Amino acid sequence: MRVATPPTAASVAATLASASTQDDPTYDTREAAAYLDLKPATLEVWRSTGRYELPFEKRGRSVRYRKSALDRFLAKRTYTSTGGYETAR
């Protein structure tokens, strides 16, 4: 009789990361800036100063932004009139 070995923490993490990346891709700073129509330096400044609530992930020295976070960021800044912009500030 063969006994199944339990999965390791690393294999579970890799499986979860793979699944979540397929459902919600991540972008590096350059790609995220292009998606938001900004310069990468703008995102770098926002990240270091905390100017906007734009979540990011640190993976070692790499910075990644989830597409869903970028979409939420844009949705919060979408207005139907300039009057709506003034009251939202």
C-alpha cells in the first residue's frame, strides 16, 4: 500500500500563487505605470511617500501590482462631472 505524502508548504504556496496570478495578473512598476497611463517614476514616488492608497506586493527586490488593485484605483477616480470631483476630494 502506498501512502500519499502531504504537500510541502512551498508546493502549496506555488500552487496558490499560480492560481491567483492566472485569475488576477500582476504587473511590475513599468507595466502598471503603462496601464495607468503614468510614468514609472510617478508610481515610485507614490509608493515611497504613500501619497495614494495603491496596494503593491514586495517579492524580494521586485515590486508587483495586482490588476484588480489598479482597476479599483481607477474606479475610485472615475467621475461623471467636475462637480463630483470637487465633492469627492
